[in-house]
Amino acid sequence: MSTGTRRLDLEEVGDVTVAKFTDKKILDEGNIQIIGNQLFALIEEDGRQKIVLDFSNVEYLSSAALGKLITMDKKVKAAKGKLRLCNIRTDIYEVFAITKLNKLFDMKENLELALAGM
Amino acid sequence: MAPIAQFDLWIPNNTETAREVQERIIGLMEQNAWPMRECFGVRLALEEAMVNAIKHGNRMESDKQVFIACELTAEEIMVVIEDQGEGFKPEDVPDPTEDENLENPGGRGIMLIRSFMNAVAYNDRGNRLTMIKKLGVENE
């Protein structure tokens, strides 16, 4: 696992890894870099293939954070894995919708729906 | 409409200081009972504009500065952000929502600014952004 403060709380539900962001604001470049490294390590170092990202703590994110999520999505696809996003509040969902990233990501309303059929 | 609050300042070219100014601006809006949803949009626009100025405009150079001006009235908030870079042409930035650009990790900042603010304008050189959010007015 990468060095630095843990930015993700990890939980195993069957063969699915649920990664919950611990930050309220995902804005700072340094933070985003650490989050990105911790996300990528799930695939590249730990070999996890089914990942749900839980946004329930997240109140703000910037386009820099979207960039990391896109890279994460590519890595998961390259590893023939599955990535889902859940518990995204309305304001933040709007950011995904404006940028049409809601077409790219598999987004579910809550964790239960995200885990279903993973 | 007379301003309720206004300030302008030059800050060093780093995101920590920019974020302090961001908090100051959002604080003014909150004190004047702006809805959370509108504070969210303005915060996001400020974040994107400030990072663009520091990273792309001033290219992270520590000897450069960013100018920020803010004016809040009962009806709207206006923010000007100017960097000391060469400027750019906003029309040259590709549409990030086109299929071929959808998976690009960057290039969404300006679009988000335009989406969350009611009026956005760049000077001819492309190093000064003026943006306005009107209280209670949704974008088209």
C-alpha cells in the first residue's frame, strides 16, 4: 500500500472491496495524488477486481479528482474488473452529469444497489 | 446595487493561499444567507479557476502571483481571477463531453465554471477571468 495518510476505509463484502473516501473535500492536488495512489494500489498491488467506491462522506470534489477516477476506471477495465460508484450526493452527481461522466461510470444510489450483481 | 462586501488582493502562486481566499468568499456568501447549493457551485468554480490560474496560467512558478477581486451585493457575487501567465484561448480547449474526450483525465475545469456561474468572460489575452453568480438564478 502506498505511503501517506489513509484516505480510504476498506471493507471486504464477499469478493467485493468497498472503498469509502474519508475526506469531505477532495480538492487538494497532494490529497488527490495520495487518493489516486491508494486507489490504483487496490488493482495493481492487491489485485482486487471488484471495487465499489463509496462517496457518502464526500461533500466536494474538483475536476482533478474526476481525472483520477477516470484513470482508475481505465485500470479496472484493463484488469477486466468492475468498478461502481455509490452514495453520491445530488450536488456532486450534478458535476458528473454536466461532464457526462455519468455515462462513463457505473453509478448506483446506495451501497446495497452497488453490491447487487457485482 | 451597493456592495455588501468587496476586496481585492494579490496572493502567492500556491493553492493553500488560494483556498484561504476561497473560504473567505464562501464565508461572505454564507453570512449573507446564500443557499448551500449556490455556495457549492461558486466554490467549485473558484476552485477550478484558481487551480487553472496557478497551474496552467502561472505554471506553478513560485515567483508569480494571482490577483483576486471579489464583490458581493444583495443580488450577485462577482469574482475576478488574473494570473501572470501568457494567457490562452478558451475556444481552443476541446469539449470534454465529446465521446473522444470523455476519458481524458483533464480539461473539465472551464466547463464546470461555465455551468455553475451565470456569466463568465475572459480578457483578450486570456489571463483574466471574470465570473458572476446571481442569487437564485439558475443557468440555462
